[in-house]
Amino acid sequence: MEKHTVYILKCSDNSFYTGLTSRNIDERIAEHNSGDNRTAYTFKRRPVKLLWYSEFSDLGIAKEKESQIKGWSRRKKQALIDGDFDLLIEYSKNNQDKNDPSTSSG
């Protein structure tokens, strides 16, 4: 059974990058750090470090989760990374992400 991994990286400029891969997560991180793709978001932000990941058996669900996380503010992503589900819920209830200047692009 194929697995699909949604992941969050911390880049050298302290930004977060959220991605999805169906490959081995360690190989994918190595690929980000290799700099082979000059057009990639992470190219000028290397090295990157894996902070969080979750595996899914359904590609559709994995794509939905990646898209959902990409829309979150930095502080909400940090709560997920830290496993602070109380804060994650609080940030969701407050719905302040739309007005949060720390929202990142990915």
C-alpha cells in the first residue's frame, strides 16, 4: 500500500515550507537540501530541517491536509509542530489567521 506524507520544513530563513510526497520522507528532505531544483521555494533557503510529518494511505486526504496546513498562520503551524492541540483548537476558534501578519506562504 502506497503512503503519502504531508510534512513541514523549517528553512534557513526561519520560514516554514509545507509539502507532500509519496516517496521516502528522508529522500525527499535530502532532495530539498541538494538544491537540484533551482526554481523550488527551498532552493535559496537551504538547509532545511524536517519539523513535522504525517502519513496517509489516501492521496486525496493527504492533498486536503497539505492544502489546509498551507492556509494556516505560522503560529498555528507551530502549534501543530509542537503538538499543542489546545492552542491549535484555540487558534481555530478565534479564526484570527485571516488577520495574522505572521501567515506564511507555504
